[in-house]
Amino acid sequence: MDAQRLAQFQALLALDPTDTVVRFGLGELYLEAGDYAQAAEQFAEILRLDPHYSAAYRHLGQAYAKLGRRAEAEATFREGIAVAERRGDLQTAKEMRVFLRRLQKEGAC
């Protein structure tokens, strides 16, 4: 993980812990580094702050899936799809449908 970028995001977040855009960037950084627990924490907090942030559902579901938290991943994707569709965020909804189908397929094996 890029320690400098991590420090920058953490410093920005310290200035405003409610900044969902900064949290999203920090969560993406954790995802890239394979730190799925920290990523999940950031995306879950985004959704607590803004339950309409559809892209956060996508990443939270992915983090849960990587952590082996399959039921939570499925529930997150389902809720995220509904939110994204209500917002007209059709690309994000489509991506979550793909992730959900893949997750369901893996569980059926």
C-alpha cells in the first residue's frame, strides 16, 4: 500500500470524518491493498452517513465477498441494486447484478 497516499487520505478524513468522498477514496485504497476488513469499515461508514451512495454498496459487497461474508455480500448487493435503480445509476446496478450472480454461482458449486 502506498503509505503516502494512505497518510493523505487519513489526514483529510481527520479534517472532516463525514466526508464520504474521502472515505470512498480511502476504502478503494484499502481494497487495492487487499485489506478488505478496513475497506468494509470505510464503505459501511459511508452508507451510515449516506444510504443513497450506490457505489459504496458495490465496494462493500465486494469487500464482504473477499472476507468470506457471503450472506452479507448478497444482502449488500441486493440493497445496492435497489438504491442504484432508484437513483438512476444503472451502470452501478448492472455491475452489482453481475457480482451477485457470480457470488450465487460460486455458492451453488
